[in-house]
Amino acid sequence: MSEIVIGMAGAGRATELHMHALHRVSHIPLRFKTIIARRSEQLLPAKKHYGFEHASYEYDDLLNDPEIDVIDICTPPYVHEEMIIKAMRSGKHVICEKPLAGYFGEEKDKTPIGLTVPKKIMYEKLLESLIRVKNVIESSDGKFMYAENFIYAPAIVKAAEIISAKKSRILYMKGEESLKGSSSPVAGHWSKTGGGTFIRTGTHPLSALLWLKQQEAQTRNIEIAVESVLADMGRVTPTLSDFEHRHIKAHPVDVEDNGTAILTFTDQSKALIIASDTCLGGSKNYIELYCNDATINCTLTMNDTMSTYFLDEQGLDDVYLSEMLPSKKGWNKPFIADEIIRGYTDQMQDFMESIYYDREPKSGFKLAYDTIKITYAAYMSAELGQRVKF
């Protein structure tokens, strides 16, 4: 392979994160051939900004191009299953942004589905979807790469190194991603996102905790799986007046704006996952590990690499400080080398090396499968008000 030819599906925030990381990939020649999206106001600027040769509104233009080696799926999750299956059957490698899948409604469903369709039915339908995708991936020669940047974050990677070196037992874990809502106009609708803040943001720490637990299991040469999940989901922002709501971007129609899940593993260790759309001051991302011989705290954001204090925002219009930051005035902790700290750069380096050198990626289908299965089990647990056992 002289170069890897990339086709991109989507032109939103996920594409921005992926492309910034892909432009940092080293020692592997990349060619950005075609980007597709539905809206011209996103598609045409993205083509120019990221250096793609062609722009199209048709996904088939990626599938039917024999030069394209890998399709990076950065679309809303309700089209992931169809796009993955078509790409794998077309002989392409696939990168898929999280979440892998979800339940987005059927013709017979009453709307809004997040308030009318039982989560038990959603969970069962999700498992059917996962089996369909799994069968196609296993019958394909292409590689499936799950875009979960948390497990590539330097702090998480270092934590795994320490756990493996010390043969530590992780007794309790805590992870969170919270912010003040989403800029996406469809984020409040289950039919488009497959859930609320827990699937949009909580799946990041969930995947990281699952991956770290597997590093422990491999080091100790044992099997560790998730035994059960107990969860609570809520929707609090609709109780706010317009004035009280002015700083928060969450507008949930039939999804949750806060979620908490407790996992119990087969070795009786525990994990707590927190996600909320009610966190002001920028996005909050961390992992904490309480081990038998160590405590490890991983802060992805807001970290202390740099602090700034501004009395005004003059000259800062085009200066990016951090995600979801309401104001640049006062004290802030800017994101420094964000693509690296949050794992996007090493993620794409790993994916491109997996294709170029024909090896398996660190983040593949199993992590994607386990994450979304546990996510929907958590939704079911919250609705039933009881623990869900696997």
C-alpha cells in the first residue's frame, strides 16, 4: 500500500475532531479524496478546509470508488448501522464515531419514542442490531475501528501501563464527562441520537473504564466481565424558567439531561459513570482509579497545563480556549494540544497503522459492542428501577 485513501461521511463536530487528528498522523501517507454530507453550508467549507479533492451528497460515491480504502463515519448515530454494513460489504475499512448503534424508532412507534417505547424493547432491538453488524464485520476482510478517543488519551494509557506493571487490582473506578448541553439541534430527540447525555457523553468514560478493567484482566490472566448495572436517568432542565435556563444549552424533548450508572464486575469491583448536561464552565472529563496499591487520577479536561485571566475578550474571537466555554473572561484553563490530551491523535495514528501494516486496532468492535449494550442496559435499569444482570 503506497498510501491510504480516505472517504469521510459527515461534516460536523466529529469530522472536525477526526480531521485535525488525521492531519497529525506521521510516517503514513494519507490522501483525503471525498467528503460527503447532506448540507451544502457544511459540506463545501469542510471540503476546502480539510483538503478533500471532491465533495458529494451521496454516500454511494464513497462505496463505489475503488480508490477509497477506508470510510470514516462521522454522521448522526441513527444511520450508523446501515452505513457500516454497506461499507464493510463494499470491501472498505470502517472508522465509526461513537456510539456504534442505538434504537431510533420504528414505524409503529408512538412519538416521542423516548417517552413511549419501553427501554426493555429498545434493549432487545439493539441486541438484534448488534448481531447484524457483528455478522457483517466478521464476514468481511475489512477492519472495523471504533472511534473512542478516551482509551488513547495519554493519561489513560499511562494508567494502564502502571496497572500492568504493578499488577494492581482496580477495586473502584469513577468516570465523568459533563458539559452544559449540546450545540446539535437534534440532541434532544431520541429518534436522532438514541438517548441523551448518557449516550452522547457518558459512553466516553464508560468505554475507558471497561478498557482499563480489561488491561487488569489481561495482566492477571483472568476473565473479568460486567455482572450487572444499576442506573438512574433524569430530566431536570425542563423545570427551569427561560431566565434560569439562559446559560444551559440542553433542551431535552424525550431524552435525559443527567445520568448515573453503577457497574458491578464479576470480581465484585465497582465502577461509577456520571454524565450531565448541567455542568457550566467548560467540559469536565476525568477518570479515577482506586486500587489495592495505588490511586490514579486522570484529568483530561479541565487540566492545569495552562491558566489564563482576561478582563475582556478583545482580540480573542478566533482564539479557541476550551469546549463549551461560556466566556473567555476571568480565570480559565485552556485546552492545550487538545487533540493529543484527549487521545484523538494517537487514535487516528493507531487506525492508520492498523490499515497500513495489517494489524488489529486497539479500539475495535468488542469495545463498541460492550459499551452500547451496557448503555442500553442502564437505560432499562433506570426505567425499571432495578438492577439489570447480564
